[in-house]
Amino acid sequence: MLSKNLESIISQLEELTWSLFPEILKIYQNPRSSAQEKKDGSPVTAADMYAHKVIVEFLKRQFPDIPIVSEESFRQKNYRPAKEFWIIDPIDGTKEFVNKSNEFTTNIALIQNGKPALGVVGAPAFNQVWSGIAIEPVKKKPNNKAQSILRIVTSKSHRTLIDTAFLNFLDKKGKKLKIISKGSSLKICALVDEKADIYPRFGPTSEWDIAAADAVLRSRGGGIFQIDNKKPLEYGKKNSILNPMFIAIRDVNQKKTILSLIGSFRKNLL
């Protein structure tokens, strides 16, 4: 299991991520490029397949003994998750890519024993990369000042009735809210950049959508917790690649307060 030189591995993955940007943007900016529909109804583009091919070839060459799970090649049937594996979403936010909103990302994460060990997220249209080693988190000093405004991230393309109900619940609790709408794993990166405080997700997501940004968030002193049992999000589940409902929190010092709040919402409305 990879344990040494994670900093070196992160550097390699950052370099790989940067190298993807020119071709992805070339496809993105081509007015003749279009999306096809996969069997599950979700869109896929030439950029998804290009990034998938390059990332998988790199990981197989550099780390031949570590299995790879990618959105573009995954099959739930006969899936046997390993204790250590790569999980990638070549393009997260394909709908945003198709809609030309710029809010799509590349995502590479290493999972060890059900937890993200490291992750790299790239945003080609914004020329930005986030990375972090989750097993070396930065501990934030507790801030005892009461927050006057709760900055909450919502999905640009997947807003649900429960999302609306949660916002109404917070409003009735007297919380002053700032709503930030984003696509793809940029929602979690907004917490990493300390531009938002929480990101609740009541609708379905897959492990590859979240893993890389989760690793970066954990490395910065944040975390993602399951709403049902308040435990950290887990990866490599045998029966389903789908995540349960969760809430991402910018600062784990606020975990108790935020989980109590969402627990109250769940008890009353879900």
C-alpha cells in the first residue's frame, strides 16, 4: 500500500492534471463537439473519453499493481473493491461542460481502506488545480465567534425539493443565508477555498464524483459526513458505487453544530 512519497505522487498527479487542460479546452471550445447519451441517460463527450484514456494509461504505467475505478469504464456487476484503488472522474459536471458554464472538473483520488488518501481536482476553464493529502490534515483553530451568515453551496444542475425544504428550514430557524450555486466538484472546492461553509447533498452522487475533492477538503481541516449516521463518507462499497446523503463541512470544528442542525431537519422533514 502506498504510504511513502505521497508528496511526490501528488506532484505527478498535478502535472498530469495540468497536461489535460489544453486538449479538454480544445474540445470544449469546438462548436461542432457534442455529447452522446450513455445507457444510464447521462451525457458523455470526447473530453470525458480523452481524459479517461490519458489518466488510466498514466496510472497503469506508474502504479501497475493498484486497480483503477473510472466512471467511463465502471461496471457494478462483479465489482470487487480493493483495499487500495484509484478512483477517477475524467470529467465531472459533463452537463455543465455541454451547457458551456465552465464549471466542470477532472478528478483523481487514491482510496485506502475506504478513505480518501489523496486527491487532485482540476478546473480546465478556470486554469486551477486543487490537491491534498487527506492523511496529513491541517488542524484549524476553533473559532468561537458565532457566524452571522451561513454560506451554503447548492448544485447548479441538480437542485431537489429536499434542497429547497432545507433552505426553508434554515430560514425558519432564523439563519441568515448566502446561497452559492456551482457545478461539479467545484461545490466542494468552494469549501476548500473558504468561500462557503457547508454543502448538503440529498440527491444521488457516485463515489468518483466526490472522492478527490473530499481528500482535498479533509487535508484542509474539513470533512464530508453521512447524514444518516454522521460518519465520514466511505468509499469502495461492494453493493453500490452510489453515495448516501451527505453534508460537506468546511471546518470540522463546526461538525457538532452543523450535524445537529441537519439532524433536526432530517427528523422533522425527511
